[in-house]
Amino acid sequence: MNQESEFPFEKARRVTPEEKQKFRSAIADQFGIKLKKRGRPTKEEGEKYEPISIRLHPKVLAWAKAEANKRGIGYQTVINEVLLAQISQ
């Protein structure tokens, strides 16, 4: 018995956004969970973020990652929120 070892991608089609939403809704209904959206969040008009490199104390990084995990967001977002709160006081 000779079986193909690779998926025939040339015969496959892309899933439409409508189908994707139906899949997400079905998973949420069946398992009672809400799937997180993936990818980079959209930014407000004119709000630009500048990529940088920074060295942080391991305790600070561990706190930020733990806080981010509790809140279900990225640790860099937590650090950014704390810094923005500090400058707005």
C-alpha cells in the first residue's frame, strides 16, 4: 500500500474569515472558553512605538511576566503601562 507522505497543499484552499469566526464560536460554545486573538494589537492613529533594547533586573522581569500571565497580556505591555502611569502622576 503506497500512501503519500506529504499533504497536497496545491489542492488545499484558504479558510475564509467567516469560517474562522464560526470555528471560534463553535469552540467557545462547546468548551465554554473564549479564544484569545492572536497577533499584534492595533494602535490608535498617530500612536507609534519605538523598538528599543533594555536590560532589566531579573526580579523586575519575573514580576512583569507573572503579572502579564495573570492578566493575559504581554509582559512588555505591563512594563509600558507601569511606566506610563509613572509619568502621568
